[in-house]
Amino acid sequence: MSTTKKQRAQFATKFGVIATTVGSAVGLGNIWRFPYEAGTHGGGAFMLCYIAFVILLGIPVILSEFVLGRRTHANFFGCFRKLRASRGWYALSYMGIIASLMIASFYAVVAGWTIKYTQLAVTGQLTAGGDGINYSESFAQFTQGTWQPVIYTLLFILINHLVVSRGVQKGIERVSNVLMPLLFVILITLCINSLFLPKAGEGLRFLFQPDFSKLTSKVVIGALGQAFFSLSIGLGCMLTYASYFNGETRLVRTAGITAGLDTLVAILAGVIIFPAVFTFGYSPVAGPTLVFEVLPAVFAQLPGGAAWSSLFFFMLFVASLTSIISMSEINVTFFAEELHISRRKSTWLSSGIILIFGTLCALSFSGLSNIGEFSFFNFFNDFSSNVLLPLGGIGVSVFAGWVLDKNILRNQLTNNGTAKAPVRIIRTAIRYIAPAGIAVVFASSLGLI
Ligand code: TRP
């Protein structure tokens, strides 16, 4: 297998670097997953853990991935080969492939929902009922159907397939570079709107006031999984993107901006959702369906709601496309290089796998694919984020902190001494805080401590 292309593409501009890493990080994880995870895990206590984990554990892991990726200009496999790591480390890469396929499968289901909602919004049906009607029922009717959820999932997988196999990611990125700042503006507008809802105070207290009696090991592992999922770390995604960075990219700054913007978008989503949850009488513990039930009610009471909702769901769709592209990149490159097949064929293989598992996930809500209590959607969602990504995070940080030459780490963080970076603190975080912190959270979730 050969990952060492003679000429490897690089990002042309600083904006391109930030936009692409943020494009991978910001997606359904922030706007769909964060609010419902916070809702089911008691609000404020979850939020506090989440933010602590992003800073203490997430940033060191992003930096580990950045350092390894830029140093080797290779993917998750090539990087271990180039650094002559022993075979055992490759287990991390295999785990990353499995995680990327699992995540893409359930991600496509939710992204399919965004297509459906864009369609409903554009045709004015989404907000036609006003804020008095119960949007949970109409959403349940849709997701519990047999054909519709599957068709929208397949549609999203097809779009991803076309983008990845034709290598038009650059085009999508250009579109997303314009749309993402716009999404941000819409989020802020919706936030302001939510702050004026009658029960805004109750919603904000739920989200920001930690109730430590709710701090269980489930909450803590949920927050860790959410931090990793949202930052796109633990499966080599950021590592692969960093392999396209040039020598001038400031790793610490890029990590900080990515984590900062990603967290900001999640918090904005929370501030939009929870005041609405309490005002319109929804349940914060609804789970994965929460945001799709509550947002129509928000748009229905907003002047010009049909237009706002059309824009919003279309942008959410684009945001999920840039995120799933970053996951596909991991397994498509792997299949092409490991099985010695063309990129076209490997994209088919990847899409085929996602198609099968995506269909099983899409049918989880009607119960058609469930085996007893087992739901593919829930299993893929929880197992990948709460188990595979944290394990990957331990592996990456141990490798960057203990196996990688100290000077390489320093040179990468400081661009060979030309940029300032708190190398000591970062190295301590990578060597000790991240692996130990993740291990402790992990062990407590297994009931070991
Ligand atoms: N972070 C993305 C989101 O929040 C999802 C994502 C993209 C991801 N690439 C990833 C998650 C790699 C884990 C690993 O929607």
C-alpha cells in the first residue's frame, strides 16, 4: 500500500484550514446531538462536564492528531508506518475505520431528516400549523414509517457518494464557507428569539445551572462522548485533515479556534432549544427526536418562519454533508489503499456498507430492525461515541505523548521554533491529563471505580 503520494495537496489559505476543520467539527453533533444529550443528562451538570472535557481532554487530543498528521503528511495508517510504530498501534486505525462507518450510518439517518425538513419548510408545511400544535406526533409519524426514513437516508448517502466519488469536496467546501457564517447568523437570531420566550429563564436555568445531584457516571461518559463526537476526534479524522496543513499553519491556534467555534455553536443550539422546550411544553428527555420536535414550534411563532426554517434546515443539511465527508474520507482512503482498488470502487464499497447499516438505523424508530430491546441506531450512536472515540483518544494521546520523539512534538507545536506555544503545558496535557482523564471517565462508566 502506498500513501506517500509525491505531491500532496495542501490548503491554500489560512481561512481554508480553519473552514475545513470547523466544517468537519460543526454538524449535527452540535445542533441535534448536543441539545438532546444535555436534555437527557440533566442539563447544567452535563454542560459543565462537557465544557471541562473539551478544554482538558479534547484540545490535547486534537493537538495530538494535528501533530501526527502534519508531521507525517499521511492518514491514520500511513502515520504509524512512517513513524515506524510497532504493529499494535495499527489497531487504532482499524478501530477508527469501524467507528467512521458506524457513525456515518446513523448520521445519514439524521441528515436524511434534515432533507425531509428542508422540503417541508420550503413548501410551507412545516410551520403551517402554528406553535400550538404538537410537532412530536407529526415527527413520530414520519420516523416511524417504513419507507420514508429509509428513502431520505438513502438520498443523503447518495449525495455523499456523488460528492466523494467525484472528488468535488472542494466545491462543497466553497459553498459551505459561505453558508456556515450565515448559519451562525441564523443561530444568533434564533437565540435572541428564544431569549424572549415566556419560559426562557426556566430553559436557561436547566441548561446552565448545574445540579450536582444529577452527576452520575452516565452523565460524565455522555459528556465525554459528546465532546469527542462534536470535535471529530478519536478516529483519525483531524489527523487526516492536518496532513494537508502546510508548515505555516499554527496548530495550537487552529485547535483553539476549532474547539471554540464548535462549542459556541453547541451552546447556541442549547440556548435556542431549551427555552422553547419549556415554553411549548415539550419534554427535555425526549432523546434523539428532541430538536426535530421543538424547532418547528420555534419557527411557527417566528415572523417569516417559513423562510427562516427553509434556510436553517438547508444549512444544517450542508453542515452535515461537510461532516460526513470527513468521515467518508477515512474509510474510502483506507479501502482504496489497503485493498488496492480505485477510489471509485472504494467509494462504492464504503457507500454500500453505510447503506446497509444506515437502513437498519433508519428502521430503528419503527422498531422494524430492532432485535428485542436492541436498536441499531442507539447502539451505533452510543457505542461509537462513548467507547470507540474515547479509546481512540487515549491511543492517539499516548502515542503522541510517549512514543513520538519529544522534539518532533515541540517542532510541530512551534512550527520549528518560529511560533510561540506553551509546549510544556501541552505536553503534560497530552502525556498525562488526556489519557488518565479519559481512562478515569471510562472506568467509572463501566462501574470499575
Ligand atoms: N463532529 C461532527 C458533528 O458534530 C461529526 C463528525 C465528523 C465526527 N467527523 C467525525 C465525529 C469524526 C467523530 C469522528 O456533527
